[in-house]
Amino acid sequence: MEFSYYPGCSLHATATEYDASTRAVFEALGATLVELEDWVCCGASSAHSASANLAASLPAVNIALAQEAAKGDLVAPCAACFNRIKAADYALRNDPDRRKEIEDAVEFTYTGDVHVRHPLDVVVNNLDSIVAQVKRPLTGLKVVSYYGCLLVRPPKLMEFDNPENPVWMNRILQTLGAEVKNWSYAVDCCGGSASLPRVDIATKLVTGLAVHAREAGAEAIVTACPMCQMNLEMRQANRPQVPIFYFTELIGVALGLPGVGAWLGKHLIEPTGVLRAAGLV
């Protein structure tokens, strides 16, 4: 398998552990991620709050690059990037007038050959390959899956899992042996956009999620969004704090991948305690 890869700004900055673990998991799957040359910011969230044309044209540049590279579907791990690129792709596929405007702005001809995918989608559709490589099942680790807002909404554009009750992350984690707890907050907002201008709001939302995770019996929250992960680590007012993992990191733990220690060492909330208690490190 070969994919075009769009890391976006976060995975080159505050979420380098997500980037590294995603690359490692795809390598374990026998998949090659080819990072787009000269990719541009997707515009989230400043562009789509300021200009509809800019909001569509910026992610369309990356679709054009992936189309030109011809390396397969375009993988975007960041939930915000995935959301904005999917929205642009939806307009290109379904609105001829809008497609013409975007094509003129970006100076390319859209073919529709490239599909925009999130790593969760790729992994859940290749679970057999993951299971065959498990060296250290996640038995004893109690978690909840957290998607946040942008992976599943708006459902017409995202076409991603069940927008009200997503199950892909649960399926992956359960297959790896983790005890995934039921809770009602998997797609609730963490207040990521308010994390800097309204710390009080972000802190209230994040702390609520952490408290609900504990109430559900979880020892950690697992996410697939770099903004959610960072906000959930920065804004917890509860004590003790709940560790936040990327789902790719836990796949790495289960597969015994060599980079796990470096990834976990970048977290703001120390994550290895719960792994140690479950005999996983």
C-alpha cells in the first residue's frame, strides 16, 4: 500500500509523537506514507472563519499535490486538517460551479481519483494485519475513546464512522486487548478553539471530560486529534489528571514498536504509570 501523506502544522510541531507513531504504525502495516512536497496549511480554523474561498482553496492545493503525486489516497491524521480537506473535496466532487471556482483559484483540474482518509479508517480496515503482529496485548488497560467534534461532523461531508456513536477506535483498542469503557462523551467538544482566548471555558469542558472518563472507569483517554490531545493535557483542573494517548501510540505499545518510549516522553501528563500498572512497560 502507498499513500500520500499530509501531516499538517500540528504534526510538525506540538504533535510530533502523533506523526512518529502514525508513520511507525503504517510501516508495520506494510504501507508507505509519502509526504506531500510543499504542502500548505489547511487554513483551520482562521481561513474558514474569514473567507469561504480561502477555506476551500488552501486544502484544495493539497488535494492537487496528492493528485499530481499519484501515490494513492491522501492520509491526514489531524482531525482539523482531515475536516477541512474533506470539506474541500466534497465541494469539488458535488458542486460543479464551486469546483470551477476552486480549480481556477488553485490552477488544477480535479479528477476525483484521490480520496481523503484518516489513519483510523486505514487501520480499522487492516486490523487483521495489526492483530498478526501483536506482541503485548493491552490487557488490563482501561480506556475511553474520544473523537472530538471534527472527525465526525458534519457527517454529510466527513462520511466518517457513526457521527453520534463512532465505534472504529473502540474496535481497534478492543482488538488489541484493552478494556474500552462505555461513555456518552466521545464526540463532545473539548473547547480546543477556546483554549487560548477563553481558558475558563476550555478548562471547564476538559475537566468535565476527564471527570466523566474516571466515572466510566477509565484510566486514560485515547484520541486521534492533536488539538484535542494537547487541550486535554493542558487544561485539566482535576486531580489526579487523566493521561491522554494517541491511538497510534497504543498500537505501538501492543506491537512492541521501538519508538514508544520517545513518543510517550513528549506528553505533558505522564502516561507510563497506567501502562506500567497493566504490565505493558
